[in-house]
Amino acid sequence: MTKHQNTQNTQVTVVGLGLMGRALAGAFVREGLDVTVWNRTASRADDLVAGGARRAGSVREAVEAAGPDGLVVVCLTDYDAVREVLDPLGGLLDGRVLVNLTSGTSTVARETAARVAAAGGVYLDGAIMATPDGIGAADATVLLSGDFGAWTRHEKTLRLLGGRTDHIGDDHGLAALYEMGVLGLMWGILNGFLHGAALLGAAGVRAEAFAPVAKQGVATVAGWLDDYARRADAGDHGSPEATVETHLATMNHLVHESEALGVDTELPRLVRDLAERAVAAGHGGDEYSVMIDVFRKRVGTSS
Ligand code: FVH
């Protein structure tokens, strides 16, 4: 077990030892922190206790172990579980910093922040953009939003969760919104890859042969995002590299190809129908970045 001088004797409590919670607690244990853990199913703490963590008999005992101005990290299935675990604590949170790394919406993050504040605690909401085995790695991203003072107080400890851990703003809902944005991007890429692999599979091509070409395609499109961001912020969709109409023509090819090969057409149809709404609203000659206004419901709102 390695010990960093600057975090030795730092107390931290972790509530929730599922796949992710165990990874979070494990990162703190590996750095030699004074770690207390609690989980509804107590046996999930066994390996962490063997590694030096202390098992609390209750959530109350776990939170008390964090010390009067300590750090409590929560990672449970959902916010209903968070509420079930925290609400009985009442004023015990007083002065403590509670970092909630459970996934949820920005609305429920802000509501939870208000409840924690009412109990005297200070709240940071977080979004983990890594899998459990990536926790603690230099490229692991954990975004935190909420009280900046709480962040600066525990920054050294929280940065142990990943090299790209950072505070992104005071609005408690921000981390959740970033997580929603990245998850939407993730599913778009994964669904696109798997749909493409289904198409190629119909022609006898293995997904492993498609993967290198797909990764190059993802890298190429990633290179467009800075310009799309500028266009989206400026509302500037002129001087197109490729118009919505050009995209729409090839979207029809994808629908027809999928039909011909017996591959599901629902995803390509959805993409095409969205583009058709932009064209019908007079934006066929614009850069594809204008689609942000379809998503903002400023253009081509569905009937
Ligand atoms: N796993 C991942 O890769 C992703 C990465 C991005 C962030 N997510 C979010 O992290 C939250 C926890 O996810 P998880 O993968 O650790 O989930 P599980 O392994 O199913 O563990 C769930 C823990 O929650 C406890 N729990 C559930 N309901 C209650 C409750 N009512 N009272 C107390 N604890 C509860 C559960 O306890 P037990 O079943 O072991 O007794 C686990 O500790 C999640 O928001 C992901 O979206 C992970």
C-alpha cells in the first residue's frame, strides 16, 4: 500500500460499495487514507477491510467517522437510494462535505443539494466518466459541481479518483448535465458502430475488420467538434462544408441499404427524419451544425 505524505491521515468515508463504490474506496485505501466504508450488504466491504479500511455498522457511524468537517463520498444506484440513506441522518451532516457520485438528472442533483444544505451539510454533485477499473488512473475523469469551498477543502483527496478530476461550476446540476451530454454522445457512437457492423456483417465482414475504420471515422468527426461548437454558440451555420441536404441524401442511402440487407432501419430513419425537419424549415443549405436548433426546438418542431 503506497502512502502519499500529503493525504496520509486524511479521513474519508465511502457510502455504497457496488462496482463503482468499491473502486472509489479502493483508490483511497491504496493511497493510505483513513477510510471508513458502509454498504447495505456488509460483505461487499470485506476486501476493503482486508486492505485497511474500517467497516461501519451503520451509515450514521460511517458519517461520524469522517470527522466534523470531513468528506463523505456516496455512490449508490440512484437518488432514491441516496435519499433513503441520507434523510435519516438529520443534522449529522452539519459541517461535513458530501460528494454524491450517483448518476441522476440535474433537477434531482439540485434538490439533493438543498436537502443536504438544510441538514447543515455542504454538497458537491459529481459525474464519473470512467468505469470502475479506470478509477485512480491519470485519464479518469470525474466532474464535480457545487460549493467551490468544499472542492478546495478536499481537492487533494478527490483528485485521487482520477487525473482529470475537476470542479466545473457552482451550479449543483452541472455535473449531471455534462454526464447526460457525454452519455448521449457515447450511445450515439456505440449505436452507430453496432448498426454499421450489422450492415457489414450482412456482407460477411466481421466487426473486428470494421473497428479500425470505425475508429478512424470517430477520430475524424471528433476533429469537427470545435468548429461545430463555435457555430452552435454563434448561430453561424453558413459557408457549409457539407449542407444538410447533402447529409440527407446519404441518410436515405443508409435507410435503403439497411432495408435491402435486412438490417433494422429505425435508427437511420430517425436520423433522416430529423434532418428532413431542418430542410422543411428552410435550412437545407446550411451546415449540419444547424441541427442544434432542431434539438433546441427552435426549428422544425415536430407536430
Ligand atoms: N459502474 C459504472 O461503470 C458506472 C460508471 C459511471 C457512474 N455509474 C454510476 O455509479 C452508481 C453506482 O453504480 P454501480 O455500478 O456501483 O452499481 P451497483 O454495482 O449496482 O451498486 C449499487 C450500490 O447501491 C447500493 N444501493 C442500492 N439501493 C440501495 C438502497 N435503497 N439503500 C442502500 N444502498 C443501496 C447497493 O447496495 P447493495 O445492493 O450492495 O446492498 C450498491 O452498493 C450508479 O448511479 C451508476 O449509474 C457507474
